[in-house]
Amino acid sequence: MPGRGSVAAGTAGGVVAFAQDHMANDWRAFQVHSVARALAAAAPEVRFIHTDARGSATQQVLDIDRLLASGIDVLITSPANPGVVSPAIARAHRAGVGVVLLTRRMVGEDYATFIGPDDSGIALKAARVLAASLAGQGCILILQGLPGASTTIARTEGFLEELEHYPAVSVAALRPANYLRADAIRVVAGALAEGLAFDAIFAQSDSMATGARLALKKAGRPPGLPIVGIDYITEAREAIRRGEQVASFTYPPCGAEGAAAALRLLRGEPVEREVVVPSIMVTSHNVDVVEPIF
């Protein structure tokens, strides 16, 4: 029977499923593991399963439909592309499954709760930091995440909107690198090979920032090009310490919050519709006191 619905209050057990976008993305894998750890600690009787769409929105739809057919109680997901994946999420919601959106939004209102940082606000601050690093003049290469993902859209729109306040700062190019280190290496290497001129990089994830640095180093570029990333992983901390990255913004996986929401839904308890998780800007001034997310 598709969708067993919420487990009654006080009932032990239940099935929580995470339909993840791409487990080859280290941040996305960490997100799944953080949910698993939080659930295991708080409610070991709850069964947790996850799927890996390997970056394919179509596969994520198939994963969600299969999970629904198997009889789950709560669906946690981060839609790869809301235009493609939202109908499957809506089917789960309408079948009585509690839907938790973690860090990425869907089209429509067929979910119980959205949990995540303010992507647009983070990008706005990133634009300010890079504009200041360029003394208000220069060209920025934007390494975008997965095309169509709500995080990518919000990070791009927020950044471009803030850049309007800096008329002498322009965008050299917007290049998708799918939040992946290897893709960022390829994209930046290609930009250098074609002679694209840029004075700074806004990487919409720190994995892509790492890939960009590797490509710049291989091309013989000296360190010091202003780079701003998002997530604040260990590689970003070390790069900031070395002076090879201007800033990063913490982007918690929201695993504990997602697990807590799932358990409330299992118990038939209400959840907040929107939960905004704080993000911290990390620079050389506080890099030694803010711990990386992993």
C-alpha cells in the first residue's frame, strides 16, 4: 500500500526514507549520514533507509515513487530539480507520508516542513565580500551548483542582485559545476584554456572552490585569487588559513533538525512549516574558532 501515513503518537517504530540527490557529493553524503546518526541516537527503533539518484532528477523521481510503494512513513528529500521532482514529492504528501524538505525547495505546498539556511542571504553577503576584496572593481567567475536546484537559483539570484550595487564589478561568466570538485576542476581549466579573464571566483560550494584552486595551481597561476565558497568544510578552513580563500559560509546539513522533524511527524505531532538554520561567515578573523561542518 503506497504511503502508510504517520505512525500514531506513542507508537514505536516507523520507516524514514531519505531520497538523496547525489551521494558522490561529499556534502550530500554527510547530510544523509547526519540524519542517520541523529535518528539512531534518538530513536533506534525507527528504520532509516536512503537512496542515491546520482545527480539525476529523473532517477530521484523513480526513487521516491519506489519508496512510496514500499510503504514509508516519512520522506526526507533535497530535490535535484524542483520542476522535475516536485510531482513525486506531492504524490507522497497526498498519500499521507510526512515530507521533510532539507535545504532545497520544491514547487508547490505539498510538504510538512522546509529546513535550511537562507541561500539568497548567504549569496548577498558573498557578493559584498568579493566586491570588497576587489576594491569595487573587477570580474567574477561564478561556479554554479546543480542547474535547476533551488539552492543554485537562490545563490545565483542573491549574488547578482547584490552586485548591482557595484557598477565596476561584473560577472565574467556563470559556469555550472554541479557542486562537485571534479567538475569544478574541468570547468575552471576550460575557462583558463579559452582565455576567459576573471579576477575572483564565487564558488557556490567549497568542494567547487577546492576544484577551482587545483585547476588554477595546475595552470601555474599564483595563489591569492579571491575565492569565496559555501559550506565551510575542512578544506575551506585550511585554504582560508593559507590566504587562498577569502571567506566561506557555514552551511549545516540540518541532519539533527531533519531527524527531529521526522520523529515529530512519526508521533503525529505538529512541525514548523519553515525552519531557517543560521549560517556564519568565516574569514581569517574567526577561522580558528569556528569548526568546519566536516
